[in-house]
Amino acid sequence: MAAVSLSVSTVKPLGDRVFVKVSAAEEKTAGGILLPDNAKEKPQVGEIAAVGPGKRNDDGTRSEMEVKVGDKVLYSKYAGTDIKLGTDEYVLLAEKDILAIVG
């Protein structure tokens, strides 16, 4: 079996899926206490790295995606599939799991 090398440029989401690069988790509390790895919360903010072509409608046309590559988004806490490529962490989400575009 041949090894497959994955990178962000080779991963293309299908349908209404988006590929989000996860922002780094907080290292300290507001009071300055350093957090161990097991106490850090999963971040819910990230940057869109790739988008799919859009959801297919009943008549065969595609709905346009509301987000684009480069948008910073807030997404549901337990949504999507976590993927690690190299040292970077990504989440593969359905567009419906994105709650807001962060300005």
C-alpha cells in the first residue's frame, strides 16, 4: 500500500464542507496561571483554509457558500472531525456548524 501525503493544498472538501485551521488554545488564564495541556479547552475559533463547492439543491444546482478562504469563524464546540496535518490542527465541518464570521 502506497503512503499518502496530505497537506492543506491537497485536501478539497466536498459539498457544503469547510476545512478550518484551529486557532491556538489559551496558554494562560486571565490571572496569569499557566494551564497544563489536559486543562485547555478546545478552541472554537479558526480560519477557513478550504471550502467545498456548496450544497446540491433538489434541482441539481449548487447553493453558494457563505464563507470563503481566509474568513475567521466561530464554530460549534463538538462539531466536525479533528485532523492533524504536520504540526497544525484542522477541523472538517459542515457549513451549518459555523455559528458566525468573526470580524
